[in-house]
Amino acid sequence: MTTVFIAGSIAIKRLHDKVRQRIAKAVTGGLSVVVGDAGGADTAIQEYLMMLNAESVTVYCSGEEPRNNLGEWKVNRVFPSAAPGTRAFFTAKDIEMAQDADYGLMIWDSKSTGTLSNVMELLAQEKKSVVFVNKVQSFVNVASVADLRGLLTHMSDHARQKAETKIKLSKRVDALGQMQPSFL
């Protein structure tokens, strides 16, 4: 069964109708969904999946219990070696979701380094993402480093500087550019 990793920025509390349509299409198309347990977009995604009566959903969490599992779906618990509550602790579940998914549907506020990291992780694994850029209310397909660079044009200078500090953005993009996977 094809699996889609659906995630987004914590700052996004409501899903745009275009995103809802994509999620509904995935569910009615019989795709399996993996989603995180955070607030913001993860919770909004879970709420919408509940409205759709989606059954093939797995909630991923770092540690023993998910922070949110609104549909009481199956849980995949990830036990990272990083200290609880740290960025690395929560990132571990995102990396596992990217590994378990065939592609991603991301909802991005043009700032979130977590969502951006998910796109880059999928790309590193030769998997495509469809990214809904909230501020322009449109989708961007990311299947190559060139696509990723295009996505980054939606970031403000301030957001880009924060991403450099938090996730070493330029270094990660350059590293992806050095990879020679078959579809990049």
C-alpha cells in the first residue's frame, strides 16, 4: 500500500481547502497516512482525518505516548537516544516517517525548519514531496534540488537566517546537491 507522510508547521492551525482536498483524495484513493503527534498542523491533519473517517492512519511519536492521537489510530513509538523535549528527540520520529512513506504532503508557513527538514529528508531518500506554501496558497512539487531551491525562494531573509542557524540550511542543500541519486 502506498503511504503518504502528511505534516506541517506548528504555526498552522487550520488547513486550507486545497490541502483538505489533497488529503481527502489520498484517503479515498486508499493511501495509508503517517502523521505526527504535535500541535498545529499535525493536530489539524488528525482532526480532518477523523472527519473523513480515515482508518489507515498511523500516528508517530517520540517516546512512550503520543501528545495527540485524536482518532485513536495505531501508534508507532520511536525511542531516540536524544534527551526528551529536544529538537533531536522529536526529529527522530520525523525521520522514521520519511523512511516509512513513499512521498510527502507538507503544509509550510515559509518559516518552519521542521517542515523544511522533512522535505529535505524525503528528498535525500529519493522521495518526492508536494508542499503547500501557505502564504501563497499554492502547491510546489519538490522532486529535485532545483525544486527545493525554488521552494526556498518563499522564505524571507529573516526566516532563511534562522534556518541557517537552526538546521544549517545552505550546508544541507549543498549536501543534497552533491548526492547523485537516480532522479535528482
